[in-house]
Amino acid sequence: MGWLKISTTVLFVFLSIYCYNSFVINITPSEPLGIYKIHQISEVNQIHRDDIVAVCLSSRYQDLGLRQGYLFSGMRCGKTAPLIKTVVALPGDTVILKSNEVVVNGKVLIYATKYIDSHGRRLDVFPRGVYKNIKTYWLIGTSDPNSWDSRYWGGVNRKNIVFTVVPLLTQKVS
């Protein structure tokens, strides 16, 4: 009986490690809630517009996100769990950031910027303006107009995108 208990424990540990490296669960409304399959990024498997990615923000934004409750604690990004967002702009694109919309290469995306969060706290916003030939990736939470995303912290470097994800079992929050 002891051997069976040890075998079950070892199997559980290996399965947990496999799942940790193969799947991620999104519990925020920025993208549909659910289970996503992790895809590692390589030279062959590049990041494209409309990809859903997991991103680790810089320490400054991790600290702010934890303090404000926008991020969850976790180990994958050092202090936090990664954010799941959709890529709306790639290096080389032109982004125009306005208060009521984001324009990428002339395409209007209706994502208004909020200046107060849902708890009545002032939100720092990324400076409005025109950003030509960007060198970063701009990310938006497409399922929630109140998502904390590039409208508030700008673009992210490639090194901060840890993997792409593909929805397996999701449910959009209404």
C-alpha cells in the first residue's frame, strides 16, 4: 500500500510540473476566462498581431499592479503571474493613442482610456500621442474595456512576452 501512495504522489508531482509548463488558467476578465494551451515562442513561431500572449511586466509595473490589485502574486514573472493579453501592434507599426481609441496603422480600435479605476483611484495612463515605427508590442485586454494594458503602461519588449497561448476551454465574461 505504501508503494502505491508514493507512486501516486510522484505521478501527481510530475503531472503538476507538466501542466504548469503546458497550460495556463486565465482568471481575469481581460481575455475570456478559461484554460489556455501554452506555445513556446521560437524563431519559427514568431509573435503576430491578434496572438494572445502571456506577458511579464517590468518590476515597476509588477509592484504597482500588486499594490492596486491588478495583478496576482506568482512565480513565473518573479513577483506576479503573467498577464494574458492580445497583441494589437507589432514593432514597426504606428500607434496613435487617444483618450477614446487606439489607432494602429490607420485601423481604429475602440478602447477608451479610463482615468479612474473601478475603485475610484486615479490611473496613470501612458502619454497620449503618435508613436511611429514602434520597437515594442502593444497589448490590449479585448474582453474587458477596463483592462489594465498598453493604454496604461505602453508597449512591452519581446523579452517580456513569455509565450503565446491558445484557448482550449473558455467562457467570455458578460
